[in-house]
Amino acid sequence: MNRLSYISVFCIILLSVVSCVRVPDGILDEKQMENLLYEIHMSEGLSDVMVDEYISRQNKEILKKGVFAKYKTTPEQFDTSLMWYGKNLELYVDIYRKVIKRLEAENERVKKTVEADEMQTLSMRGDTVDIWKKDRTYEFSSISAYNVLPFSVTTDENFQFRDKFVLGVHVRMMPDMEESPRILLAVENADSTFLYQTKPILRNGWTEVELKSDSVVFFRNVFGDIYFPTNRLAPDQSIIVDSIRLIRIHNKLPR
């Protein structure tokens, strides 16, 4: 069976698996999750750009709570839904792919509006490079509207076939939790297939997950998130995640 046939079979199987999963009552459906994840990405990007306006936690909370109000849901329902989708990762990653496409479309719209192609800066060159673009420290607490830190990176000319990616986080002050936090790392290939890896965060200290891209099909996005079930925390508890990094490593092919 040639590669095209394998891809076709894979897509059919994946769609069958995804379409057979029934979202239970009380869990946000796929479109609702897509909309919320998209808005979370957008609000995170807004607070990153408008640093002076959103430097205070109060203003950030107003922005975040507005997202939930827009879609008539609550942080608690989003948290419960994230836990459910965490156990149905094929469906979650498929939703994420749709989110990334919307983000790409919005990025293109903004670029055309301001006529500034330089807005999309190239990543650094090199065999081993940190491509993380967000803040390297993040605080999760019971009063935080978001319990997930999403990220996405669009590939450019400095990415190569068979690149390996390592997402690493350092966690401090994490109490014992019934539901394990986790990190998710995924790539979307040019043929719309995807690869992903996830890893639970079981204790304080360093946790990382690795993912190697395809050797034949090029990829166009690297994405994922860092998730903590913060609604299970006490009011005075918080979890600090620092030293976040996303390393791109070129595969050195033998001569």
C-alpha cells in the first residue's frame, strides 16, 4: 500500500473515531470549544501586544471573563469540558486544527489591513532554537478565568522535514490534585493529518514532552497547550509555571 493510501485510510479511521464520540450533557460541544479556544488565543495575543493596558491582573481578568460571558458559559464548565476532551484527545486536537485555521485567517486579514508583511517575523535559524513566543512564566489559580495556556507557531523557511520539538515546563507550588495537569504538543501536516503527544504533570519540577515531525510530509503548524484544573484549587492556592520553552531541533541527516 502506497503512502497516499495509508493517509486515506488513516483519515477515514480518524474521522470515524471522532464522529462516533458523543459529547455528554454538561460538556461544551465541539463548536463551543472551538469558539472558546479561538477567543482565548485572541485575548492572550491582545494582552501580549497591549502590555500597558493589560499589565494588571484585574484588567486581564475583565478581558478573560468577557470571553466566557460572550459564549454564555463559565470557567467551571470550561474546566470540566477540558478534562473530558483530555480523555478524548483525537477530538480535541481536531478542534484545535480548526482554531489554528481561524487564527491563520485572522493573521492574514490583519496583515492585509495594515500592509505590513514584517508583522510575521521569521524564527531564528540554527539546529537547536527556542521558538516559544509567549511569556515564560504563568500563574494558574482558582481565580484565573483560564486554566489553559494555548500556543501556536506557524512554520517558516527555518523549519525542516523531520524537525523534533520539545515542550518543557518547570512547575512550582503544585499541590496534590485528583486530576493530573498535562501538556500537549502537536503538529499539523500539510496534508491535514496531524501528530501529537501529551504528558501528565505529576509533580513539582521539570516536565517535558517530545514530538518528531514526519519524514515525508512537511508540517505547517506547531501547537498545543499547558493545562491545569485550577477550579479544583483552594482560593489561596496558585501554581507557578516558569522557564517555559519550546525547542526546535533539526534532524541531522547522514551524508
